Amino acid sequence: MLYVDSSVLVKQYIQEPGSPAVQAKIKQASLRPQVVFLSDVGYAEVFAAFARKFRENLLQPDENDRVQTQFQDDWLFTIGHVELTVGVLGFVPGLVRKYPLKGSDAIHLASALWLRDALRLGKSFGPNPGVLEFATSDKQLKTAATLEGLSVFDPQNP
């Protein structure tokens, strides 16, 4: 299983440093059903990243339409959603006390920790979901995830 933060997932659609590693990792993870996960907050963050790149003229109109459509299709049909439930949000206060995380980063880490615990408690995410890996390139988020016992994949330093 692969949990991606939104900045990593953007690399799936737009060529940036780390894009080839992300594309290979997601392709590998996608060989099993519903093993790439993103928090619901990531949905807004990915669209906001596309809009920012479009405003900064880093995406042409046709590219912008293509990446938005592709992400929307993936969101609807292939990406597993981690909802902002009480169970996920319950991790946030402790995480922000222990680590210097932005609010959205705390939600991403909390979502991954909820997935990890759900797996340990026997929740089914399809046949043989494998080990949970947390994908991020953010230094503080990487450090916090590692200290929380998650296996971390950094596409900019695979």
C-alpha cells in the first residue's frame, strides 16, 4: 500500500523532479486494487497545485485540462480515499505537539497512521495489500513519519 501526500501525487501528472520515481512507484502499487491512498484534503490540494501552475504559466490550457481530467478520473476510480473522520483527526493534536508540521501535513501523516492501524486491526483493503509506505519529499514530514515508524518513500531521493 502507498499513501501519497498531495505534492508527491502532483508529480504523477506534471513532470517535476521526482516524477519518474513517483510514476514507477504508483504503477507498481497499482498492480493491486486500491492500494494508492490520499486524504480527502489532498483532493483540494492537488487541484490547487494545478491551478497555481496554470496561473504561473507552467501549464498550457490543454495540459491543465488534461491533468485535471486525469486526476479526477483517478480520484473517482483508482485512488483510495482516507476520510477526515474522528479516528484520523484524533492523531492530529499529538502530531503537531511532537513535530513542527503544517496543518495539512499533520492531516496527511494522521491519515497514513490511521491506515497503518486499520491494517493492524484487520481492516481489509483488498487482497494482500502489503506494507504501508508513506510518500513525501517534505523534510519535516519525512522525519515525523519515520519517527512514527512508517516506511518512507522520497521520490526525490529514492
